[in-house]
Amino acid sequence: MVTYKGLPAPIICDYLSREESKKHYADGTTFQIGKIEMCSNTGTYLDSPFHRYEDGKDLSQLSLESLASLDGIKITIPETITSIGQEFFNNIDVNGKAVLIETSWSKHWNTEQYYEGHPYLTENAAIYLRDNGARLVGIDSYNIDDITGKERPVHSTLLGSEVLIVEHMCNLHNIPQHSFEFYAVPVKIKGFGTFPVRAFVKTC
């Protein structure tokens, strides 16, 4: 599964297979121990400030309260929109919330189209979300930033203020616009800025 073009797919295999484990245990007792080699940017993943900033908080420094049981709100963007500006968030209360942005781009997942022409937030939208107290911003797209240039203003704006990011989400059409709690908890790894999460909601 290639998530981000140019980064390798993960390798998932046995470190100790059940057959091999028979050498170490009594008859009828077997174990499997798995091994994964992968980039941290694989699947649906969370970005911490360290992903962008050397002195930002890494995964091990994120509080559980910033990752779990977050009051959530979903913003649905028309499929004809690529550049998602501030106007889609005006007059919406995002303070203290996980803001999930449904673009429907995830329908292209695992196709070549997924990598090209994806929807993204503008810098003004990121500034608005930051200034109005969003705690986390998630999107069902290839990248929350426009990647046609070399700058990443949305990552810079949000992560610079410890607003976490979740990218490559899917199935956002299945959740309500509001009245839900959002969860996206990665493992605690020191010196890592990004890691896959099992992102899900609990309806209230």
C-alpha cells in the first residue's frame, strides 16, 4: 500500500512464524510474532508539531487529551472545489474541536488519480482555524497542503500552534456533521513526528 507517492510501501511479514515457533515450545503450543518495516507516513496518519518543527512536540509528548474524545465537527466541501478557503469555515464554531473536512477525495484511494489534483486548505483557512481555536484538523485527501509548490503553509500554520493534523482519512460520509467524539491515537515514539492511527468517531 503506497500512501504518499515516492515513499515505499510497508513490508509486513512474520518475524517468527507459527511453524518456526514449534521448535521452541511444547507440542500444540505455537505463537506468531510479526514484523513491520514502513515509513511513518503510511495509511491514515497523524502529524505532530515535530513533523514540521525540530523543537516541536513529538508523538511521545502529545497528551492523550489532545488525541482522544475530542468534540468533533464535520465540514462538507463540494466535490468541485479544490482550493478550500476560509469562507467554508466562517460562522462555524470550531473552538476546542476536531475539525474533519470531507472532500470525497478518498473515493480515489489506491488509484493514480489520488495523487494528482487533490483538494487542500489554503493558508487563510489554516490561519482561521488556528485563530478560532481548532485543536485538530483532519482531511480525507492526499495532503492538507497544496503540493504544487515547495512551501507547506497549512502544516506550518497549524503545527506551529500545536494544532494536530490527520491526513488520508476515509469514510467521512458515514459520520454526522456534529455531535460526535473523535479519536486518533498513535503509539508514543520519541523522535517521531508522524505515525498511523486508527481514526474513528463515537456518536454522542
